[in-house]
Amino acid sequence: MTEVQSVLVIDDEKINLKIISDILSDEVSIMLAKSGEQGIRKAIEYKPDLILLDVVMPEMDGFETMARLRHDVRTSAIPVIFITALNDSSHEEKALLMGASDYIQKPLHTNIVQARVRLHLQLVKQRQMLEKLANIDPLTSLANRRKYQDVIEQEWQRAITHQGCLSLLVIDIDNFKQYNDCYGHATGDKVLQQVAMVLAKQALDKGLVARYGGEEFVILLPDHTQEDAAEVARLCMQGVEALNLAYSHEDFSGKVTVSVGGTTKLPNLSCSSDDLFNTADEMLGLAKKSGKNKILW
Ligand code: GH3
Ligand code: MG
Ligand code: MG
Ligand code: MG
């Protein structure tokens, strides 16, 4: 199913909003704003795929609106097309230098507006696809290690600023090499997918769940105390056990389990986000050494 893309139109004149709506509403979902202020609010709230922005508006004009959209991380990546009756090349140049994707002159020609909007929405789709390819693990659909590295850096800085704590769980499937040897790589892949689903179910609404590599996962839990994070770890372990994935070889008969290393830190400038991972990973190592299928802090 293809998702309908959305366009926010910001123009102080009702008639212009109506004309642009009529031109585009067959192809996209339209949102309207009659001032820069209202447009910025809607851009933050609804995250449109594209913004069409009038230049001449009372109070906040298109250039100031654009500057504010660019300044806010929540809206800075949304492409903006200026629409204006001003036919002065210095305005066009200013808009493009500010980062506008395009500049359309009034009077509006239906076909040209449609073609340009289509082009920019196509570019948005391609960018979203690239972002997905760069950040998502294809086997499990979880975030990948690259995404984890981005998020941990952001969350580390955020935690320093607001002096909150940050918890991390490193989760590794027990004896998985042997599992692959017994049941085959394809069955192993299915286990990875099912374990990933359990972790997502238990923690996706609480933080970032990522496949760090191989059969190792991480769960980053912003603003979680050790007690909160330990509860998440416990639910993840229980969830994996409850999958009841049979695992027997030679004289051993049981099911797939995981070991978890966890840590909670109050980030500060004298340590780095790597310390968080290293500590949790050390704890995972100790959990493995002391019998596996357990959580250590
Ligand atoms: P431990 O309990 O100490 O973690 O032992 P282990 O066997 O799980 O750990 P080890 O690091 O020795 O082996 C990890 C195994 O994970 C090896 C590899 O075959 C398997 N693995 C890694 N990535 C994948 C994958 O994408 N699919 C499958 N099926 N197996 C994978
Ligand atoms: Mg106007
Ligand atoms: Mg393992
Ligand atoms: Mg491992």
C-alpha cells in the first residue's frame, strides 16, 4: 500500500489556499495555515512531507517563517517551496540561499505546480527510502547499529543537559552458534526475528531497540532508573522463554534463552557514551561466564 504524502500550504490569503488546495488535493493530503506562526505550529505537529510557503504575509513573512523552520530540528529537514507574486530575482536568490527547494511564481499554472510538487515529493520518498536502508536491519526490521550510534550520542547529550539517567541493556542469544549448527542457518534467522519481535514488544515504546550485530541486541532506555530498566530486562527474558523455541542437542534439552548485561549511568562530561556500552557489555560477559540465561548489573 502506498502512503499518501502530505503538503502544508502557508498563505495569508484564503483564496490562494483554496486555489492551491484545488490544484493538489487529488494527489496529496493537504493542510492549510493562514500565517507563518500557524504554519510553524502545524509543521511541528503534523510533520508534512513538503511545505508551500507564501513570501508576502503580514506579521511574519515567508523569509522569516523559513528561517524559523530551518532553525528548529523538528522542521529543518522538511523541503520548502516558495510561492510568490514577487518577480524579482533577488528574492528568488534569497529564497534559494536560505535552503528553499524551489520557487514558483504567481499566477499559478496548475500543471506546473503539480509537476513541481510531484518532483519534490518523489525526492522526499527517495530520501526516506535511503534513510530506511541506512538505519534499519533488513532481517529483523529493528534499528541497526548505525542508528543506535546516532541515537546514543543524542540521548547522551540530552541526558547531560537535563541531568537525567540513561540505561542500556545488551542482550545476546545463548549458544547460538551451536543452535545454527543443529537446526541450520535459516531456522536461526527465524529465531532472530522472533527474539527481535519480543524485544520490540517489550521496549519499543520505552526507548530504542536495535540489532547491534549478529545475535546481539541493545535496548537504550532514556530516563530509566536501574529498577525500571531491570524490569524491562526481566520482561524481555521472560518473553524469549515464553516463545518456547525448542533447543536440544546431544544430552541437552531445553529452549532458546538470552543473557542480559545492563547498566544505568548519570551521563556527564567526564565520561562518554561508549562507557555505557562497555559496562553493559562487560556485565553480559560475566552473565555468560556464570552460566548464561541471566541478567547481570
Ligand atoms: P554465547 O552463549 O557465549 O553467546 O555463545 P554463541 O554461540 O551464541 O556466541 P558466538 O559469538 O560464539 O556465536 C554467535 C553465532 O551467531 C555465530 C553465528 O553463526 C550466529 N549468527 C550471527 N549472525 C547471524 C545471522 O544473521 N543469522 C544466523 N542464523 N546466525 C547468526
Ligand atoms: Mg501573501
Ligand atoms: Mg550468543
Ligand atoms: Mg554474541
